[in-house]
Amino acid sequence: MRPVLVLVPVVLLTLVGIPAQWLAVKLNLDARRWIPVLYHRAVLRLVGVKVRVSGAPAAERPLLILANHVSWLDIGVLGSRFPLCFVAKSEVAGWPGIGLLAKLQRTIFVDRQARAATGRVSEAIAARLGAGDPVVLFAEGTSSDGNRVLPFRSALVGAARPSTAGAPAAIQPLAIAYVAQGGVSLGRARRPLVAWYGDMDLAPHLMDVLRRGGIEVELRFGEPILGADRKAATGHAETAVRAMLAEALNPRPA
């Protein structure tokens, strides 16, 4: 019964939000940045997801955020904090409903099968950064079970080059940790039940999340990385995210 009670208001909220965001994007209004933030906050409240934040997004602009990736929930969790744009695989654009929402969020899509596409995506990311929009890149290239961080890929990090104004982009590491559900701490064995990874089907996982609710997520922002080259910055960010995730999942007693 709970999934229905959650889905109905989420669908109604979405039907109201889509035309508002479409108009804001079409007219290039500043509201195009804030409508998704308000939407994600409302959806998380309905689903029953609480977000705790340690640190803050860097004030520097342009800003490229390198994060680990655990679940489809990551989009709403990050999108509810502040205006930003995502980089996603091209297949997402064709997903029913979700693809439309991703486009309205002004997501940058990348075709991983076409090497030539990397350059075009890098140009799109650089343009968005130059316009002052923080861009989130899930640097692992896929999602994990939430207990670990997969190796970061440096190819798209090359987009964090000087903007058209000549200002170097800051690269900030971000750890996403799913720490509890229903008031009970998620251990190593139960955390993959919240994560969405591998060949898991989306619909059953979505219904299970709606049925249970009570998910607690912790976001940890690291110090921004300035001046390093692409590979060095990617390595520094990966090390920082690994350390922050370990701290979030295994907090020391006060």
C-alpha cells in the first residue's frame, strides 16, 4: 500500500513540474536551475530519504564534482542540495519518463561506445562549467554496491580545463554513503539492498525502496583540487572519496 501512497503524489508533482521546467529551460530563466532542486527535495520527503551533509560545495567556479555512484537515488540526493548538472550514459536519454526528466535537468549524455563522442562531451561539460553550472561526474563510470569505490576514470575529467574566461576549474571529491534504513545502521551485508548496481532491474528495486523508505544518506564534500593535471586530479579525488566513504560507513565512537 505504501508504494501507491508515495507514487500518486510523486506523479502529480512531476506532472506539474515538467511544464514549469520546460518553460524555464526554453526561456533560459534562472528558475531552470532551482525548479529541479525543489522537485528533488519534495520527492525525497515523499519517498522517505533523509540527507546529512558534511562539508559544502566549493565556492570556486567553474566546479567539477567527482563522486562515487551507488544508486538511482543519487540523482535526487545530490539534486536536492543545490543547482547542478549531471553527466550520464546516453542510454538514460531513452528511458521512459526518466529520460525526459534527465533532459529537463539539463543532463549531459555520453555515448561510451563511441570514442569520438568523448571530445564532444568534454566540450559540452566545459561549456556548462564556463556558464557557472557545477557539473557532477560519477567518475567510476558505473554504480557499486555502496561498500566500496571502484577505480575512477580520468577521460572525461579532461573537460575541467580553463573556461572561456580563463579561470581554471576546481575539482571537488564527493562521497555518497548510504548509512541506515528504518533507523537501523546498514552494515556491509545489507547495504547492497539499497544500492542499485550490476544487472538489477530498476522497477523491482524502485518498488522495494518505496515500500521500505526510511533511508539515510550522508554526503561528504572534500577539499577542492586546483592546478593538478587530469590524471593526477582524478587520482587525488579517488583517494579522497575512498577515505571519506570509509569514515562515513565506519564512524569512530565519540
